[in-house]
Amino acid sequence: MGDEDENSEHLALIRRWLAGETVNNTVGIEIVGGPFNGRTKIVHLDQAGVPPAGFRGRPGQAPGPWNPTARHTYLAVQAADTTAGWIYEYTEADTTTGD
């Protein structure tokens, strides 16, 4: 029964992050635009409460007109109308082949 309680607590914590609540300096930030639109990225905030400046990712087999080999760039933008206070906004696709 201990495992069920532990899993339940863990899932509850993840649900809170996904809802944009900051717990233990970690929060889920909504992704807006590009191939990851509508997803949530769970990140650790720095001491000032600021998320990482951005991230780059490849969509792989995501549905849509996205180049699966391109790296898509998102930047953190303050968004007062969100629970987390931030969103990751799509900025560009990098189609160069260098890693």
C-alpha cells in the first residue's frame, strides 16, 4: 500500500506543476506555437523565480507541417495571464544540419 500512496503523492505533484503552480521551485510552463503548441514543459526556476531562457527541440513525428529534422526554438516570455506567469513562445526553426 505504501507504493500506491507514494505514486498518488507523486501524481498529485505533477498535476500541480501541469496546472502552473510553483512547487519546490519547479513549475509547468505552457508552450505556445510551433510543433509543441499546447504542451507543457516542467522546469526548475532560478533563485529569482525565472525559468530557463528557452529551449530547442525537434518535433520527430509530431502531426503538422513541421520539418522533423529542424530544431525549433522557444523563448521564455512573461505572461501575466497565466498561472505560472510565463510561457515558452515559438520563435523560429533552424534547418541547418549541424548539431
